[in-house]
Amino acid sequence: MPSIRVHEGRTRPVVVALITVVILVGLLTIADRTTSGAASPRTTNADGQLRQALSRLVAAKGGPPGGIVVVQRGGTPMIFTAGVAAVGESGTPQPTDHVRIAGVSNALSGAAALALVADDKLTLNTTIGDVLPTLPATWSHVTLAELLQHTSGVPDFSTSKAFQKAFGASPTVAPPPEHLLSYVAKQPLEFKPGSRYHYSNSDNVIVALMMQAIAGAPYASVLQEEVTQPLGLGQTTLPTGASMPAAFMRGYDVDPPKAAENVSEAIAAGWSYASGGIVSTPLDLNRFISGYVTGTLTNGATRARQFRFRSGSSEPPGPGTNAVGLALFRYTTSCGLVYGDTGNTLGYTAFAAASRDGTRSVSVLVGSQLTPESNAELFAQLRQVFGQAVCAAMAR
């Protein structure tokens, strides 16, 4: 958080086989083999450039104490790490460490929504008023497609003074998800729906509440049924409190010359809910983005509509030139096209993307919140890591 008719049949993927990742201990490592008997991937120049970019970021003044990148080209994930998982300890970040994926949560919300579209339980033209008639009447004609593409005009609850005051008074105890929208319920739409792109955390919360209403079950249950179970994401959850699962990479507030402050469990996930509250692991996130981009959770017609892009940057910006589709961003880089999302929250910044056929994918997690506004120079270095990770994934 800052940061639908005739169905062609959606394919439920076979749960991915257990991956055993071998990590070489050290400040900066790369795993050569992840499945028993699997051939090691050929090392490329792009791998070396990624290692250097990640190392420079962690070593920079104000940089995150640790970072991890999962790169997959073909069947074998490669793990790159720099720094430490926890300040004062020697262990490097692990691909099975839990992290807050922040705004990349929006992609999982979108995946669940598009799965319901494929199952004819929603349509892209379903409006807020159709499903959530108690929300403000001025929002009622906004469609699911406009919410997914952030062209709704619904004001962002997280930028309101009322929200910020409530959050400041109770950071580790969040209100029910429905209450998040109350902070902007009296505000009109900021622009005509569909007329332009403007990211709003409210969009993601409304999408989750629409799914919850249609399914007659909590959004967390919908997410499990439609996304995490089909893709075998056993370490991906939507908590409401501030606690992290055992074995997690710490997230820090880094503000030299002060010592880095551990803020991993300083905020209840319920304050961002579907817009940034999901906890996952680098391996789960890499597995998710590959399955999501290939359309395994939806059908052909819906996926085709999802892949209509317009100008718009993810929050924070991803590598290359950014464009926005439905709950998905396109990144046009010097090494090729990939699709995914970014996110940042207190203590963490995340990026995940995959090629359209899903054979090339990457997830990047660092242990501090980096944005262009907070530190433009440092964020530029992080964006270089994003770009080098893409190049490593796309390398031949």
C-alpha cells in the first residue's frame, strides 16, 4: 500500500511438484539446482549483472539490509541473494522465507476475480451497484473491469486524512475490510469512469468485497479456492493481524545515520487487506506469477480482454515502459516483454513478472520500502535490479 459468457473452459493446473532449493551460503549466492536430478541452468552474463546490481543496492547507503531474487528460465529456479535476512544475524534471505508482497496482492485479487468471470459468476461489466448496493450511489455504475484497471475514479481510502488518523491511532489492530471504504464514502468520483488511469487502493478492496458477496464466503476463502489451492501456493495467505509466520525475512525502516528499525510486524495486514495484505514467499510468488500470466486460472476470452493495455505505471514503477491491463501490468524492457506487478509497504518492496507463455519468470523482494518519492537515487538502483532480473529470466 503507498502502496463476464460462454466459457471456453479454464484449465486448472496440476499442483506443482515440491521444489527443493539448494542455497550456497554467503553474502551473495546463486542456487545451481532445485530439483533432484535436474540439470543446472547455464550461467549467463545477465546473471552476473543481476548479482552485481543486487549487491550494489544492498551495499548502498540507506539500502535494504537484504534482498532475494528468484529467476526461472525453463524448469529450474535460480536463487540470488544479497545481505542478510535479519540485521545482527548471518543468515541470507531464503526462497522459503515469508515476506509481505504489498501491492502485488492486487494481482492475486485480480486472478481470483477473473477466475470467477471464467466461471460465469461475475462479468467484466458487473457494476458496484449490482453487487454492493450499500456503497455510495455515485460509485454504483463503476464496472469490475474499471476497478481491475484502476480507471474507476473511486477515491483512494489510504490517502484520506481520516484513514491516516485512524491508522496512526491503532497500527497493529485494523478495522473490518468494509470499514476501509468509509473513509472516502462521502467523496464523489475523481473522474469519469474509464476516462483515465489512476491507481487507487479502494479499487482492490471493492473487487474483494464484490467477490465475497458473490461467493457468500470471506474473501480469504475465495482467494484460497480460486488461486492459492489451484496453483499450489501453500505458503501464501491473507492475514488480518500484524504477526508474520515463522521463518520470515525481516523488513526494515532504513534511515541513516539511525540504525535500521525492524518494522516487519509493526502494521496489521488488515489495514491494506486485498490491496496489499498478502504474505507469501519468493518461491510461491514466482510460481503464482507464471501461472497467472499464462491464464491457467481463467479462459481465453477473459484473458484476451485482460491483455488490452493502456498507459499507466504500476506503484511503484516497474522496469522499462509500463502499461496497465486488467490487474496486470506490461513491462517493455530492453530484454523483452514481461507481465506482472509491483508493490511496496512499510519494510518491503516487491516485483513479480513472467513472459506471456510463463516459461520465464522472476520475483524480487527486498527488506525495506523503496519509492521514487522517498529516495529517487536508491529507487533507481532497485529498478535496475528489476530490469536485470528480467534480463536474466529472458536470457538464452
